[in-house]
Amino acid sequence: KQEVTQIPAALSVPEGENLVLNCSFTDSAIYNLQWFRQDPGKGLTSLLLIQSSQREQTSGRLNASLDKSSGRSTLYIAASQPGDSATYLCAVPTSGSARQLTFGSGTQLTVLP
Amino acid sequence: DTGVSQNPRHKITKRGQNVTFRCDPISEHNRLYWYRQTLGQGPEFLTYFQNEAQLEKSRLLSDRFSAERPKGSFSTLEIQRTEQGDSAMYLCASSSARLAGDRTDTQYFGPGTRLTVL
């Protein structure tokens, strides 16, 4: 059964700092991994999708890496801004399913001005 | 706006009542998903449609829950005889797959419907 863990559960940093969010998953037989952002009371916004054949994906100040063999992914945010404050969720395909995603509980990020 | 839309955004109901939520996916997206999210947790998968066919259902989807996508466009999620434990955010997502076995598609989420059962 696929399980996804995100550490830390909450993180508070001063503006301008670079930071790393961690995601680990138990079943490494995945074909992709997604990172999402969720603002309070809102839906999810897809940030990056990494295919299993890739090791990194970049979008602006965001860089996501994937190490399938160790069951880990990281989301690196450069030069953080107060507008980056949100909950960040990672998701991988559920074991034995074609389309289900299993999500972590998220990391709640606060960037202080 | 061409994103995923959900209605209503908020629903307050009394225990035992039936509720129905609607999801309009991104135009021409052939895949549609329903998830449920409780406070402090990530979303949990409920069900998935490819066009009008409901291909996967989670064990979370008890017999009080039913979802439809009659014409392969919008979808409805109905909860009968609501219980307080049904209080959650119900999220809909859609994606576009060029081929039936495509596993590279990104899921795009709507704003959700927040259900409160009193």
C-alpha cells in the first residue's frame, strides 16, 4: 500500500531564504510524482509533475527532484516570498491503481516579511 | 475562466439530508476525479471517470455516495442520509489523456465544495 509522508508538517522562514520541502513514499514503482500548492480554504494548484524517467523539473523559483530508488522527492524554493505562504502537497499514484493519487498531509509554509 | 468549477462552494445541511454537488471540468478533458479532504490532511481519492465510464471507486465511497458523469462532461456527486463524518471539502479534478493508457497527465483541481453536516 502506498503511503506518503511529508516533513516538516509546518515551516516558518524569513523572506528571501531558500528552503527545501521533503516528501517520501513507500512504493517506489511510480511513474510520476506531482507537487501541489493549496491556499487556505481553496483547491489545489499543480506546481510540477516529474515523470519517473526524470530526476528534476524546474519552474521559475521552484525545483523538484525525484529519487525513485530511495522513495524521495524534494521541492526547493529559491528566494522565498510572503506570497509563497501556503500548504505544499506531494502526490504519487496509488499502488495497484491506474489513476488514483495518494497525497501526503502537506507542509504548511509561512514566509515572514 | 476555463478552469475546473464546482458548485456550490459551501453547503450546510442537517444530518440525514441528501446533498448533491456539481463539477464542471476543463473543456474537453476526458478524465474526471473526485477527492475528499478533511482538515489538516491531504485529499483522499473517491472515484474516477474516463468520459462517462466510472472506472475506479475507493472503498471510502460507501453505498450512500454515488457519482455520475452522464454525458462525459460535468459530473455530480450525491451523498444520501448525510452523517457528521461526511463534513469535509469535496474536490473535483480533471485531466486530458491523449491515449487510453496515458499516465503522464496532470490533474487540475477545482476550488472545492465545503460540506458541513450539523
